[in-house]
Amino acid sequence: MRATERCAMEKICIKYNDAKVRREQVDELAQWLSDFGKTVTSVCGKHCVIPEDLDLLIVMGGDGTLLGGARAAALRGVPVIGVDFGGLGFLSEIKFKQARTALAAMFQGDYRIEERCMLEARIIRHGLGEQPILALNDFVIAKHSGRMLRLKLFINDQYFHEFPGDGLILSTATGSTAYALSAGGPILSPDLNVISITPICPHTLFARAIVTSRRDALRIELPPEREDLLLIVDGQEELRLQPRDAVSVRIPETRARLVRVSEPHFFQRVREKFNLT
């Protein structure tokens, strides 16, 4: 929904990836924001902490940097806008050369907030669920050895299927253009509140992705003998799983709030990014 009033985003943090963004570029944008009357801080690093009292998070980097920022910001309801320094750039909204013009328009109210569905996972160990983990793109249950993996999928506590292969990708509609796409999953409109379940290199004739609704709760049970399994969060964080663990996944109330300053032409962006004819 497009805003109609001036934007009251006064306290701004810039999160940047120093492998892609030069410090002078960060300082240049920060100075411009300060001249615009904003209070600006900056943070760098994979595990950096954003300030508590914040109105807007600007992420300078690629989609990977934005994913980490969006997870942290979502817990506080802070909107995020991405300045793209990466390659594919599905999530980042603007290029650095456009940043001043786009942000100036946003501060005048010419923007909208796009709320994106997230996923929440819990590792269930010895019958108890651990702290919830958020992902914007996907959770991946995978192995780091050559042996085939068998994962049992339960939907709403009902057994569905055992997947033999290299693992499973559980993705949001936002994540459908990431790892899930390369594994044969569907491209989903990002406003859908669904979970896409895509097998990785399945060793079975049933090799189709499954899409479940926001009301469905998933549970993946691990084999009792495997000690080489990981839960991977948005392709960035790896959590070691133990034999007989299970992983529950659902859609939480928490949403990522992405700032958009252009019109929503998702499938046009897909055409451009993948050079479709």
C-alpha cells in the first residue's frame, strides 16, 4: 500500500557488506542523510547488532546482506530498504546511483511497505522445542557426506512421505527464486503466504515440490543414525542437527517489511533477471 503522507523515518541505520561496499560510499550516503536532517548510524558484519530504537534500516550489499538485516529488523517491525551491490538482486530495491533520489522521494511519502511472509523453525530435541529461528528465504535440511539421506515429512501431524535424496528445502514465496528454484521448485508470487517444500536431488520417482498453506504445520523427522546433518538458515547460518532430532516449521505472525519505491512488477523482474524471451 502506497504512503500518502511524509515519511517520519528520522532514526536510520545503514548495514553494509564491506566485501562489496567501500566505506567511503557508506560515509557519502550517511552524510547526505545527515544533511537531510536524519540521525544516522552504521554497522558492518554478519553478526552485527542493529540499534534498538530505529525507524528504518538501509542495507547496502546484495540480497544475502539484506536477508540478514531483514531477519533482525522483522523482530522489531522495522522497515528495510536495500541498496543493491550484488548480482541477481531480487530483494534489493535500488542501485547506489539511484539511492538519493529514491530516498528523497520516500521521505516525501512516495513509497509503500511490502510485508513478506517468513518461516519459523524449531529444532525438537528429546521431545522439547528449542528457541524459534526465523528465515525470510528458506530453511534447508542437508547432509555433508556422500550417503543418501531419508527425511520423513509430517503435515499437521499426519505422515505424508519419506524423501530419499540429499535433503529438503522449505521456502517462502520470497525464497522461491533462490535455492528452491535451482532444485526445481516453482516460482511463487511473493505476496503468497505459503511454504514450498522442494526435495534436493531426490532418489525417487516422486520428485515434485509441494506447496502448503499458512495454516499448515510441518515436521521433518531425521533418521536416528545420522550425525552429519545441518539446518541452514537463509543460506547463511548453519546449525548442527543430532540423531533423532526433528525440525518443525510454520508461518509465524512476524513479517519482513520491505520498502518499495517502484511499482510491483515481480514477474517482469523475473523476466529481466533470467533473460527470458
